Amino acid sequence: MTADPSPAASPQPRADAVRNRESVLAAATRAFATSDTEPSMREIARQAGVGIATVYRHFPTREALVDAVYQDQVVRLTAGARELLARHPPARALRLWMDLFGEWVATKHGMTDTLLAMVDAGAISLAHTRQELLAAIATILEAGSAAGDIRADVRPGDVSAGILAMLAVGPRSGDPDQTRRLLDLLMDGLRPHRGAADGLSH
């Protein structure tokens, strides 16, 4: 007598289905970042090179797509902190992470209305996201303090507020390079001021 077969494992998504989902997610991220108003699902499908039915197969509602883009960007930021630290000195890793943060902020431009509605409904917790992002900043700051290339008295919340301020001011100036320069200045302020201390001793 043979034993009953074990339950079949859950089928894995087909490779083309995975590619289509990733294409839609990438296209939506680009569309949200470059649009002042929320792009239509059909426009996102066009940019992804798939049919509208494919978009709805993976993301049945606009809210599902916005949530996927939002969570994907948060993961990229939190994982990005560790990945940048593995490849660069802490100060350089933090400056590069600021650029990632800017990309994340830009992505929210074209999904603001839906995102705010989801926050109001409790579908997305901004407080939880803030905690994750502050933890990512803290990881870099701790490494920078230990290495001696970032000030030990810097708080993650101050860095986050500073980045947001630079990102808010820069685009309004009409100078496309001002945001980069402002972030460079912010980064300079986070470095230990050895020169100033030396100057006082003369």
C-alpha cells in the first residue's frame, strides 16, 4: 500500500509573470516620480509595455499599486543604507543615501492623493515608515561616528529634517543643480570640524 502523496507545493510564479510585475512596478515608479498629477493605470501599462489587463492582474486597484511602489521604495532605502556602507566609507555612503532619499520623495509626487487617502484609512502607517528610515540613517551615523568621519552628536531625525528641507527648497530655485549643492553643504556640516578646533588653538 503506497502512502498518500504529500500536498503539492504552492506553484511558483512563471518567469514572464514575474518580469511583467517588475516592469509594471518600475514603470509606475517612474510615472509617479515625473507626474504632477496621478497618471492613469492605462498610461502606466503603456510605459511598462504591457496590456491594461496585465496591470490589473498584478495590482487589482490603484491603491494596491501605490502601496507596492511605496513599500518597494522604503525597502530600497533601508536595504540601501546597508549596501552603501558595505561599498563606501560612512560619510560617502550617507551622501549617496541622500540621493536615494530624494528619489523616494520624488516618487510620491504623482501618487499623493491616493497615498494620503490610504494613510487616512490606516492602510499605510507613516509613523512606521519614519521609524524604518530613521533606523537606516542611524545605521550609517553609528558607522560614521566609529570611523571618525561623521560627527558623533548628529541625530537621525535632524538628518532626515535637513534632507527634506534641502529637497523642498532646491526645486523651487529654478537651478537644477541647487539641490545637489545644498545636500553637499548639509553633508559638510555633518563632518567633524577638526579645522575649526585647530584654528582656535593658534
